[in-house]
Amino acid sequence: MVIDIPENSDFSIHNIPFGIFSTRDRSPRVGVAVGEYILDLAAVAELDVFDFNTVLLEKDTLNDFISLGKEITSRVRKKIQYWLKDDNSVLAGKPELFVRQSEAHMHMPVAVGDYTDFYSSLEHATNVGKMFRDPENALLPNWKHIPVGYHGRASSIIVSGQPIHRPKGQTMPKGTDSPVFGPTKRLDFELEMGFVCGKETQLGESISTKEAEDYIFGLVLFNDWSARDIQKWEYVPLGPFLAKNFASSISPWVVTLEALEPFKTKGPVQEPEVLPYLKYEGEKNYDINLEVDIKPEQGEETTVCLSNFKHMYWNMAQQLAHHTVNGCNINIGDMMASGTISGKEENSFGSMLELSWGGTKSIKLKDGTERKFIEDGDTVTMRGYAQKDDIRVGFGEVTTKVLPAN
């Protein structure tokens, strides 16, 4: 091996995820995570080993690189895997091509033009329905027929490491008859995965479930921050607005769909039967272990949730097919989030809303403090990885600290 990769690294040779990094002496550019290092692709390009316009590797987003198409981006990934294994390859003996991750600054990997958030976990939707509506009829009548989603705010998607301020807005406190204004008292995370669109369509075109994977470049961890008290007051009749648009955090490395191929798995049985355009063949869910940790300002980290992406009722192919069935066009860099990923067990619920059951229960942290929702000074970190035998492909982490309201 050209470079030493720790045994349990998220960024094994089986992964090769793409991102945008910079250092003190390197402007933002395309890199690949390899173990504890980043391979600088703009520097590799100077060796004249690529057969495309390598100026794209000096850009500060992946959009132009992704636009080359999977035939080229997959070939680049395979070349890197081959070079890393070969002690006599173009990378050998060239330490200047590698940068320590600890010495690099990570940037937003893509310019997100549009962002859609789905609501595709049966367990999450059922839990929320029980809390806010009729426990006997927790799911709305449409839920098992369509992948429900809404158009979110693209401008406030931020990369891991960037702190957020507690949002302010209107809420309707219990027992009152007029709203009040102030900082949210119910700040929450939502454990999600996001996928990056890698191919565009024209207005009027639609994507079938069979074609969908050609249009998905890769995935990131996605924390869909939510202000539950603001959400409760505003969401009827048009859905979330200020409760969601203040920030969503993503992990900096985009893990390609090719890297996740070994971890495909069956999804839940869909009953009643879905309409023809939502039917699909083969395995479209992915077995990705997910966790959420909360670290108070002075305390240590406590794991509060252990979930898995395989729980999703509606898969990414169905989400994309439904999103475009009416002719809605998508662009390279568009992001689609899965919706909160909750499992059946209580410790797999992907939000504080569910973990604290609407604020009726407390979650104990290692430092002895308790949480019903996220407090100022807390840092929320999400991690994810897939493992099968000795093949491990991980996402690193998305970590965000909450600062007091402005």
C-alpha cells in the first residue's frame, strides 16, 4: 500500500469519497479521503494521469466534476484504488500529494441548488402521528401511497464544524390563546441521510425507479435541525417553514453509490401495493449503521441513538421517481434528504422529539445532566458506516455546536 490506512477507518480503500478541502497553502480543491489523509486530486492532475479537463479539480465545489458523468468519475475512483495498492504507482514516493485530514479545512462539497426533504421512515411518521394526532390513526391516508416530501431551504445547508445559533420564532405555549415570540425551547436534531443528484433532467422529463441510481452520485450524513415548538404552531396548513429553514448540517465527504453497492439490502414490505411508477426490482435499501451523540459544553459525549438506513420504508429510487413523475426537473448538486431515520426500538429513534416522547421523558447524559431537547453549548455529532466482512465504508461525521440565540 502506498499509504497506511488504519484497520477500522471509515475511509478504507473500498470507499474513496470525494470532498472539497483547503489548507494554509492550498486553495479549495477536490480531494479524496484515504485513511487519515486526503489525496489532493488537483496535485495528482499535474502528473498528467487523467483524460479530462483537470481544471475542474481546482474548483471549490464538486458540481463540475460530478457533471463529467459516472463513466469518468467511477474510472477516477477505480484508478485511485489501483494506485493506492501498487507500491510502484504514480502516487508512490510522493508525500506532497497527501495532506493530513487534521491539517485540512473542509468545505461544502457541492453547491446545492435545490433541496427536498422526505418523510420516509414508517416508524418516525407513526411516532409523530401518535404524538400530534390520533394514536389510532397515526399515519395520514396518503403516507403508504406516496413518498411524502417538501421543498426545503438550500441556502442554509452547512458543512460539518460550522456552529448554529438557536433560532427564534413564534410559538403557542400550552394553555394560552395568543402566540409569543422568542428563542425555541424545543431545538431538535433529525438523523437523516442525504443524496446528491449527479445528472440533470429537462423540465417535463421523469426518472423511473430503474434509472434512478444513474442520477444519484453519492450520499452524505444529514442533520435536519428542527425547532419543534415553532413547527407545531406553523405547520398547518403548508408544512414546516421557520422550524426547519434556519440550518441543516451535512458531512463533508460524499460517499459514492458504487462504494455502497456491497451493502444493498431488502427494504420493508410495502402494503398496500404501490402504484406502477413506484414499483422497483432488486434491493434498493442500504445497510448503514448510524449513531447520534450529544456532548454538553464541559461534559463528555453520550450516544443517544443507534439506528440504520435500512429501516427506510421508501427508498431513494422511489423518492426520485416520485419527485420527477410530474416533470419536475433536477440539477447536478441538488440534495434530497431521507427524512428522520428511526427504527422500532426506543434507542433507535432518530430525534429528541421521539426519544423524549414529546418532552415527557428525559434522556440521561454521562455527566449526570438530562435532556429533553438540545441545549445551548451542546454539540451534536452523527456518524455512519457500513460493514460487510472486512469491507468497511464510512461517512466520517457531521458535528455541529449550538450557540445561544442572536
